[in-house]
Amino acid sequence: MKKVEAIIRTMRFEDVKTALEAIGVESMTVTDVKGRGKQKGITQQWRGAEYVVDMIPKTKIEMVVDDPLVEKVVDTICTVANTGKIGDGKIFIIPVEDAIRVRTRERGTTAL
């Protein structure tokens, strides 16, 4: 099992969620986050004045999936979240030793 963490543009979240559901991934945790990458924020104008937005709002999606599904999940997120511009996001893949469903104490992929 692997934990897939994707940090994407908030405006792309609904499309990514729909695409993940279409490939069978329905369980996920979603968090609104702020961050910045190599671009170190963006410069915007408002009422004629320039200001720098240092931390950009993003959406973080976390899901634990069985190993054979990992590449399909990554490909789906990359395809749907891609705008071709800097700041599209990142995906992290983390090994998961075990998963336990609290209600039934099922373990492993059965608990997913």
C-alpha cells in the first residue's frame, strides 16, 4: 500500500476528484493548505498597487491505495490537474506499513 499526497490548484480539485472516482478511488482526505514553491509567491495588482502574495492557497488530497493502483492515480492527477503553468502542484508517494479499520479491526488492503 502507498499513501499518495497531491497538492494541486484549488480550482482543479473538483475535476481531479471526479476523475479519481471514475478509476475507483473514492476514499480521500482533503485539506485547504497554503504554500509556495520555486516561484516564491506571485505578484498581483489591486487598485493600481502591486503586492506580493507569498503563500498561495492550494488543495491537498491524501489517499491510501493498493500498490497496483498507484501509477494510475498519479497519471490521473497529473493529467487532470495540469494547466501547463508553474504552480500546478506536487505528488508525494509514501509507503504504508498497515491500515486498520477502527470499526471492524480489518487490516491491510481490506481496510481501505
